[in-house]
Amino acid sequence: MAASGPKLDLTLYLVTDSGMVSESKTLVQTIDEAIQGGVTIVQLREKTAETGDFISLAHKVLQVTRRAGVPLLINDRIDVALAVDADGVHIGQDDMPLADARRILGPDKIIGVTVQSSEEAEAAVRGGANYVGIGTCYATPTKQVKVEPQGPSGIRGVWEHVLKVPSPTHPIRAVTIGGINAYNAVHVLDSTRTQGNNIALDGLAVVSAIMAAEDPRSAAQKMRAQIRFAMESSWLVRPRVNLASTQELQAVRRAAADVFAQTKSESLTPLVQHITNIVVVNDCANACLAMGGSPIMATEAEEQRDLAPAISSLVINVGTLGKQQVAGMRAAMQQARLHNTPIVLDPVAAGATKYRAQVIAELLRDFGAHVIKGNAGEIAALAGLTEVRSRGVDSVGSGFSDPAAVVAEYSRRQRCVVVMTGAIDYLSDGRSTFAIRNGHPLQATITGSGCMAGTALATFIHSMAHVDPLIGALTGIAAINLAAEHAARRNDVKGPGTFRAAFIDEMYNLSSEQLYDEMVLERLA
Ligand code: 3NM
Ligand code: MG
């Protein structure tokens, strides 16, 4: 690999498109500014240029990239790469075969190959590519692609395969491309990490996110900051509390009680934005207040951008799924991703209708979540399991034979914390799995019990910078269930109506000492 040329760093990979450049700038200026903003490698992609023009442009771009110590690859045209002595080429499946390109360019030039499947990837790796560009992540107007976008989970499948293939240019590297921007960068990098040992892609490739930006420098800076967050600070790489090594359940209970105390204190009032269903909106707002949070229930797409910087966590409850509501959810989730704000997804009645299943699948594909909370039927529908069926919002039947394995498996698949509620609640971050045995049957007699659990999770997962999502989730589930136990014990509670009021009271009255003492926590894995 480019022994003499600039170092191959795929972190932020810019593919050019001269048609997108703002009228006030030249292509070369745009590339220069993008590199100043943090682009680490450039691919010059000119699909229609005459050979002479392509070469003269490549010479100019090369001056900029050489000065910055960033490699320049030429798309498709080996002849142009040779003419200007570029650092390498990037070829697609319909371009010159890899073996010929390698023979012509020699062992030191960088060669990257676009792949859409594990088979294409395997051939590229075995053939000595230095990296693969795995497409197509999301639908994009930038390039006509013959295949359906595969979303991050499809990209991860190819990446996991790539890592198993012996590579003559070891180590093989990879980026993904297609519809990637500062909003989805962290989600894409998090959710393409291999399920086994958590290996991330080497970077992200973009065209329009930088080329079409008014200010390419700041667009690149934003992308770089998001990529840095995903590589260095995401809870997937850096759990705040290392539960996997915490053998003492007492320490986990202490961590939960601390989060609870902090949130209840006057000094911290997490702003919890909800887009939830019309049946429970008032209950959730009151539950949030009672547990030390401040609820915001703003549903319009237009207001999400203004709200986003102040928000501590976001609840997306899909109970009400009008078109306008869904647009609000998408806008809120996009903003939450940009600000690295934790997202709690409540997939109400996930399996009930095709429309509902599709909306949820698209939200997960495009934005993901930090926590997914559902009952057994909802988790079964999301995970594609038939062992448990749901009817409306209620879970039918006794549940899974091995619920802990289901939540752990689904958590690893979604790269998020999964909480499965029921008589016993199961929680997993894919590394550690817990059960909480608190709560009361009266919870099932009122509407909104489950939705308020979603609120509780979000209230205690208020800041990704300070709280591990699993600790926050354990805190929220313990708090809501203990409040239910306390309420059910009261003499003035005669049935669902009085329980509902007492439930909120007891969320308000619960202390961190009670949470620590009364939480019935079991470690399952
Ligand atoms: N290759 P944007 S998608 C150049 O899937 C290219 O192989 C793709 O553009 C592939 O970042 C694509 O603007 C265009 O979505 C990506
Ligand atoms: Mg090509």
C-alpha cells in the first residue's frame, strides 16, 4: 500500500461531484476547504469529463491534496491516475478488473473497490484491494444505483464477511457510502459495528453532505466531530459504568440509586421531549415531572431543530401514527442524532399492522435508538420471532421460554439497550443482562403504564455524557415499578382510578434509599 505516498486514512472520505459545487466556488476550492474541515482522503470522480480536462483538473487537485498530506484517488480512470501520479484509484464492479488495475499500478498504489454484496467484497479483498467501499447504505439522488439500499444492518453483514476473508494487503479496511450525512453518521457507525467484537468501519464516504454544502469546511468539521464521537465516545466503545466487569449487584444498585438521586435533585432537571400517543400524553408529562424531569410534548417537525440543543432525552412512542406525527418523529430523531441526545423508542403494538411495522422499521433503519422498550409481543414482532404473539397493545401468552436470551440477542442486533417489560422486566445492553422483579398487577389495569415506563427510562438516561443507557434504564424500570408497589399498598387505592393518581404520587415520593433497598435485581448474563 502506498508506501511512499500519504497515509491511507479513511475516516472522512470525500467523493467529488463538480455538478454540486456552489456557484461561488471552484471544485478545487471546495476540495481545499473540505480538507481544512477534516476530510482525510479524496476521490476525484468525473463521470463525463474529457480525458485532457480530467488530467488537468487532477493536477490541480493533487497540488491541494499533496500540500495537506491527504491521498488523492481517481475514480475509474487508471490512465488519468498514471498520468498525474495520483495515490491510487477507486474502481466499481463495471470498471477495469481489479487484477488488471493492480498489475498496471503496482503494489504501492491504493486501490479501492465498490462492493454491494459479500461476494463482491470477498473477491475484492482476495484480489488485493486496499479497502472496500460498501454500498449502498441509504437511498441517494447522487448516483443511480442498481441495487436497493441495504441500510446499516445490511452494510454490517458485508463488513462482518469482509473481516473473515484473508487479505493480501492486510489489514483490509472499509467505508460505507450512500445518503450519509452529519445526522446519521453516528448511527451508521454504531450500528455497523460487528456483533461479535464491536469492530467499527474505518470511516464514512460522502458526496453531497460536503460537495453540496454552502460551507464545505464547516460541513466537513461537523462530519468529523460526529465520526470522532462514534469512534471515541459512543457508549458502545466507552460504557460509563462497566457493568460487564461489575460482579457486585450492590454496585449496580448503587449506580442506579445515584442516577435517581441526581435526577430528583433540584440541580438537575432533564428536559425530556416526548412525541407520544394521544391516550397517554398527560400521564407521561406528569410522570416525567414526578420523577424529577421536565416534560416537553412538542410534536411538529418545524420546531424540532430549535428545541434540540436544550433537550436531554427523546421519547418516541409510536402509539399515534398520523402522517404529521411521523414527520415530527423523524425530525426529532434526526436532531437528536445530531446532538447525540439519547433516544428511547417505544414500539407500541409493533406487530399489529403492516403500516406500523414499516414505520418502526424505517425509524430504526434511519435513526436507530439508544433504548428500545416493549412488551414481549412488541419485542417478538420487532425481532421477527413467532414465539409470542400480540393483540393490539397487549402481549398475549406467557412469553418467551428464554426471555433473557431474546433481549440480549436483539440488543446485539440493534446495538442498543433492549428492555422487555412484563411481570418480570428484562434489560440488556448486549453485554450484560438483568431482570428486575418489581411491580404490581394494578399496572396492567390502567392505560399508559408501559408508556410511563418509557418516560421513566428517558428521564434517567438524560445525558449520554454522564449516564450509561443501561444504568439509566435499570433506574427507570426500578423507579416505575417501586412506585406501583407503593401505590398498590395504600389504603386509599380501591382500583384503577385511584391507583392511577396514587401511582404518580408515589413516583414523586420515592427516595433513592428506597430504590436502592427495594429494587429486586438479578443478573442473568
Ligand atoms: N457510490 P451521497 S452511492 C458514489 O452505493 C456513490 O456504490 C455509491 O452520494 C454506491 O453521499 C454514491 O450524496 C453516491 O449520498 C453517494
Ligand atoms: Mg466506476
